[in-house]
Amino acid sequence: MKEGDIELINEIAQFEDSHDMQREYKIGWSWRHVRIWPATLSRLFKEGYLDNVFRSNSYTGYRLSELGRVLASAGPASNRTENEPSEKLEIPEDIFTDIIGHNDIKELLTACLLADKPVHVLLAGPPALAKTLFLWDIERIAGERAIWLVGSATSKAGLWDVVADRRPQIVLIDELDKMNAADTAALLSMMEGGRLVRAKRGRELNLSNQIRIVAASNRLDSLSPELKSRFAVRKLAAYSQSEYLTVVEGVLVRREGLGREIAGEIAHRLDGLSQDVRDAIRVARLTPHLGVDRAVNLLFGEVSGLGVTGRSGI
Ligand SMILES: Nc1ncnc2c1ncn2[C@@H]1O[C@H](COP(=O)(O)OP(=O)(O)OP(=O)(O)O)[C@@H](O)[C@H]1O
Ligand SMILES: [Mg+2]
């Protein structure tokens, strides 16, 4: 038996379990149905894991042998159609401590993570409002029980496969608006605790123990109504002037390691120039080399062909 054979046998078992063998595959299934190379199937047959039900010039029909069945039911991935009851997540008091403000969202997310049945949450709004930070904090406390997906990058393994393999309690999806159609379709079903069926291989997965989704997105208008309907959609508004000052000061002190005074100076200097916390972080990082004023000038001044306007002498 080669490495990976157990996996293949499990896949075949799942394929057989999700079809009516007597009706649909009376003469056995072929390599095309299970998407496993004929040579591999022939080897599994020789090793006794498959029975050869039918053979002609154009069709070789197989079925799992008794030995194959025993192996499938003993294998580690054999219980895949049943989700083990997972222990309840414990939420530490300080889960969101690195996020300044957003108290309602903190309370909502905590309640959703603790609820007996899933309430999915989508954080939507303009850039740099700590949406991704919320996902990070949840991932940090959930560890292995959470998986992290970025909408623009989910196509490689596929949402279905990732969930089938990792069996998470929580799925964190950043950039939900960029998720591809196949993953979005899987997500719609998953959010209702539905059955996930991947027609391609006939594999299916029963989500008896429902997954909860926390997602973030800049845009809402590109999401389908049925997707939005499955989420508690929390719209985050851009920071007000005073919120911006508080957040910037806090971020620069806590995350960028600046002193209170210089952090306050940068926050005030950007007042009216920007509402984006990332701008303040850029200024903070350039300040040791340039000083606050020069950093702000270079980042925000108009650039002409001769240099940055506003500099004395130009
Ligand atoms: N309320 C806040 N508390 C702490 N940090 C904040 C807060 N708001 C913004 N930030 C900081 O702003 C930066 C961007 O945050 P984050 O990546 O979470 O934004 P986002 O809302 O996901 O933005 P985008 O929509 O562009 O992905 C981070 O460095 C983060 O520390
Ligand atoms: Mg983000």
C-alpha cells in the first residue's frame, strides 16, 4: 500500500455512499467517476481493495471490496460525514483588547461566537477600520478551530476542500467581495448548515455541527442578496475626527512603539488631511528619518516635476 492510498479509498467510500450503487452503477464505477487514474485503480484492485465488477474493451467497472470497506471505515478520515461535537469556544476577556473603540462590534462578535447556534457576521466598510484586525483576534483565540481565507485567494484549494479537511468551527473570510462563484455557492449552503456536495467527485459532507462565519468586505453592492441575507451585516463608518485622533494615538503608541507625545503630534498634524489610520502609520515610520513635518509634506504635498511644492525655496 502506498502513501495516500487510504485517502483514495476513503474518497471512493464516500463516492459509493453518496450514490445508489445498485441503480446508478450496476456495472461498477469507472476511473472517470472517481477521478483516479486507471493505473492506480488497477493497483488497488491487485492489492485486493477493489472488486472488478465488469470489464469490456471500453469500460472497467469497480466497487470497493470488503477489505477496502474495512479499511475505509477504520481510517482516520472515515467519519467525515459526521462532524464530532466540538468543544465550546472560550472567549477571553481581552480578545479584542488591541482594537480601540468599536465597542458594539466587540459585544456583537463575542455574543455570536458564544451563541449555541451560528449567527454569521459580516463587517463591511471603508479601508483601515480594523475589520481584518477583528478576524485576526478571533483566529488568535480559536487556533486550530478557525480557518482563515482571503476571498481573492480561495480558488486554489477551494472552500469545500479546506472545510472538509480541516473541519473548522469558525471560518474567517477576508475580502469576501472577491470570492469566486464556486466558493460563494459552497458558502451559501454551509451557512445554512446545509449539505455540501461537490458534484465533481461525488463527495459530500454533512455539516451537522454548524460552522460560523465571520467575514470582512469593503463593498456590499457586489454581494448577492442571498449572501447578504445570511449575515448580520455591520456597516462600519469612517472614523469621526475625534475617533481618528484617539485611534491614531493608540495605534502609534501600542503597535508602532512611539511615545505618547510624538503620537499625539502626528495625529493632530493629520487632522483634516487624512482619515486613514494607515497614513498615520506611514508618517510614524518615516518620522525618525524625516521628522513629522517633513514626512507629512513628502507624503501629502503636491508633487511637481521639480520636487515637492511647499518646500522653502522652490
Ligand atoms: N480601532 C482600531 N484599533 C486598532 N487599530 C486600528 C483601528 N482602526 C484601524 N487600525 C489600524 O489600521 C490598520 C488597518 O487595519 P485593518 O487592516 O484591520 O483594516 P481593514 O478595515 O481590514 O481595512 P481594509 O478594508 O483596507 O482591509 C492596522 O494597522 C490597524 O492596527
Ligand atoms: Mg482588511
